[in-house]
Amino acid sequence: MMSLNLDSSTSGGLSSSPPTYRASILVSDNVNMFESIIRYLGGFIATYDVSDCKDARLLQKAIEVNDMAYASFDTPNRMPMTRWNPQKAVNRQQQLPEEFGIIAEMASASVEFTQFNVMDEQQSRTKLPGMWPVGVNAKAPDLTNEGQIVLGAMSDSVYEYLPEMYQLLGGAGETAQQYRRMYDYAMTTVIDHSLFGPMVEDKADILVTSSVGADGRMDSSGQHLGGSSQTAVYAYEDTPLDIMLEVLSMYDCSDLSECDYTREPGASPFSNMNDARYILRPEAIESVFHMYRITGDSTYQDKA
């Protein structure tokens, strides 16, 4: 982790000298394998791909990171460690998967390491069959606990990678079909149990994804995914700063259809602003980009 301290002398609110950056580095004994795989390994693979596979240096770096990342799967049950200690590995000390882990961290290596069998086996045995809870026990492994089930943060990449893997494999072969089957199952559950039509004044054709608690009840809060690209755009446009909140709640209609709603003058369009931060979530703009690439509709460029 690295933090930057900015020092500069000011006069009348303007900087009178170039800023001085002081970098401080916090060293951890453990490597965050989730971040290393999706950012470093994924970054090298993606950059190699967009270079038309011509820059061998990128491929070599991807192979180097890949070989090191394999070490995080060196566990008794082959479930990955999301926090790997290199020194313990050198000393041949056993390291185990997390007993209290996060589903997205465990499953987000699917593009780089095609292995989803445990998730496939337990998909029908969760509290909400078809979806997995945020918190999982990778040590057991047990992905069926009573925790919260969401499509947003700490779970989102699981559901993103299923269709990506199907596409990456060209839809051919048993493995590709496994990813499609898991995705179809998950999205059927999302449509039946997680989506709702929000009360909006202009009856906009949008849907919001909710979270489902351990008691099976739906919580009408949406996160950075918003439920769809259209919902994300709407949530951005309907805030004073044109920036969507990290977590927000909206009044829900009785079903997926629109309903009559009149907002009081000056009232917030949201029933609750659960988390008003903006922490640079890329998924919203990514979804708009994908919609433009799929449809060729120039209005998505304007929205972006």
C-alpha cells in the first residue's frame, strides 16, 4: 500500500511552488492474490491481447505472474488462498484457504484459471439457489452459508466472469457450456428474486438489483452495478453531482413493471443514501461501453 502526502506553499489560494510528493510504503507479509490476479495478471493478458499478441514481453510477464499465482492454489483442497505469504511458502509452512472469505475474491480468478467446479456443485444448495452468498468458507469448502446475497460489491465479478469465460472459450466444449449453464441459472434467480422496478417520477424503464438477507427478505438497495447500464445512467443523472452513490435505496413497485409515483418538490429520488461515497467503480461506464459496442447506438456515447 502506498500513500502520497502533498506539500506546497500557497499564497492567495494559489501554489507558489511545485508540489512535493512524499511516498510512504506500507509493507505487508501477505500478498493479496485477488488484486494481483485481476490487476497484474489480467492486465498483462489484456494488454498482450490488444497488442495483437505481438509484444512477447507482455506474454512473458503474464507467464511469470501466472506461475507465482499458482502457489495460492497449493492447499489441501485446491481452493485458493486470497492472502498468500511468500515467506511461509519458502519455509514450506502450510497455508490454508480462508475460513471467512469473500466469494468474489475466491472466484475472480476464473478468467486466468478456469476452475469453477466447487461453485457449480454447490450452486443449487445455497439460501437462494442459483446465487452464492458474499461470505464463504473456502477451507471446508462451503459456499452455502446463511449470509447476505447480492449482485453488487464483493460478489459482482463472480457473475461477470461466467459469461466472459463462455465468450473467451468461444462457447465450444464442455467447460464453456458449464459456464453458460451456471450463468443462466444465476440470472434466472436474479430476475425472480433480486430485481425490482423502482418508483421513479418519469416511469423510466429501469430495474434495480436488491440484496437478499439471511432471512430471505429483499432489501431494496442498489450498488454500483445498478442492475443494468440504463439504471446506472439514471442513478448518475439523478444526483446533484451527477455521480452515483456507492450504495443507495429506492422505493420499489410491487413487481417489475412501472408504477405511479409523484416526488415531493426538493425531495431525494432515493429512499435512503446508504453509502454516499464514490470510490471509482468502473462497472457503470464499462456497461455503457459494452452497450455501445453491442448495439452501435450513438446515444450510449452521449451517456458515457
